[in-house]
Amino acid sequence: MRLRLPFTLALLFSLPALAGDSAYTALRVLGRQDKDMLNRVVEMRGLSGAPQPDAWKISVDEPRARGGIREYEIRRGKIVSERTPIGRPLGAAMNFNQLNLDSEGVFTLANQEAQKAAVAFDRMDYLLKAGTGGGAPVWDVQLLEGRENTGRMTIAADSGTVLQRQFTRAPRGPRRDPEFDRDPLDRRPLPPPPEDDARWQQSDGRWSQPGESFRGIDDFFHRLTQRAERRSEKLKNFFTGESPGR
């Protein structure tokens, strides 16, 4: 009989896995290579994250490359390889103005859903891509336990809403009413924060405005921080019933 450890305890015995970069960190590395590439990212993949993958593969739209795609592998804060794959059509470039959820947050949400369903997993595969019809980016994650696929989820990268969930192994214990397993945001989606809020605008001309191309890696993460702060305030008001500005 194999001893089963809770996921959090198992991590203590696999410390090297904790050194993996988050998606935001990998994007920062890519932006330092060429800031314009951040506007042409079509896909990010990370395999066997426990909780974060050892490496990220980022595919960038590159018309001059063979196959029209250039793929970068980022590991431990560095670009370790670069290739031009062919025969694998990809979707549209992602709009990072709508990217509010890092891979660390994705793991937290997926782990919560798996715990509610009593489904075990010991690692996770990540895929970040544009939504249907070029919509807001979505995270498509797959849960793995040993050699088995135990679940799959699609999570909106702008709001953190769990769009789809499917577990391939029967949960242990009694089933709960599905209504109680739904994320509160599924029942009452939050409106997007206003982009013209004066509190989040800069008047010194250093930063780009929503809808404009990024002016550099610092500009990209400046706008990312603004969106995270706005989302945090919206969530606080949603759960506390407070009005903005109080």
C-alpha cells in the first residue's frame, strides 16, 4: 500500500520544484529580450508544475520565422533555448491588458476546486492562450496524479472565474450539491474596472494608456500592477458591500 501525503506536505520533500518561475516572471524575462514581443505572445505552456513548472515555453507570432512562430524556453530567469517550430497552428496574440491572474493564482484556484471534489493530484500542466474569437486570455490546466489525468479546468485570466471543470476520477466521499461548489463569481460576475479612473492614470507621460502598445518591460508590469490593484479593490467591495472610495 502506497503512502499518500497531502499535497502541501509532499512539496516539502521536493524543494527543487519550488524554484520554478511563475508566468509573470517568465514574461518579464521575455520582455527584457525584446519589449515588442509582449504584444505578439500567442501561447504559454508549462508542464508538470509542482506548483510552478521548471520551464515555460512561450510562442511568439513571428512572420519572418519558419512556420510563422518563434518559441522561447525560459528556465530559472533565463532564455535557455529558441526554435522555430512548424506544422502547429496557433491562435491569436493575447491582449495582456486583460491578464490579471498569474500562474500562482491559477494553482490556488485549481487546488481549491480539487479539494472540494476530493480529487488528488501531484502536479499540473499549464496553458495560457487567447479566448475564443480573440477574447480575454484563458488558463487551461490539467491535473495529474502519477500517470493519470485526474481533472481539467478552464479559468478566465481576467477575472479568475472558473469557466469549466471536469474531473476524470470519481471523488472520494459523498457528493455535494453542485450549487454549493460553484465559485461566487460564477453567480455574480464582476464588471470590468473602468479604465478611465483618474486614480490609475499617470500624467507624466512615462506610461502607455490602455489600448496602446507597451513602451517597455517596466511599462508592461506597471499596467499589470494597476489592473491587479483595481481588481483587488473591486473584489473587496463585492464581498463587503462597500462603495468605491470609502
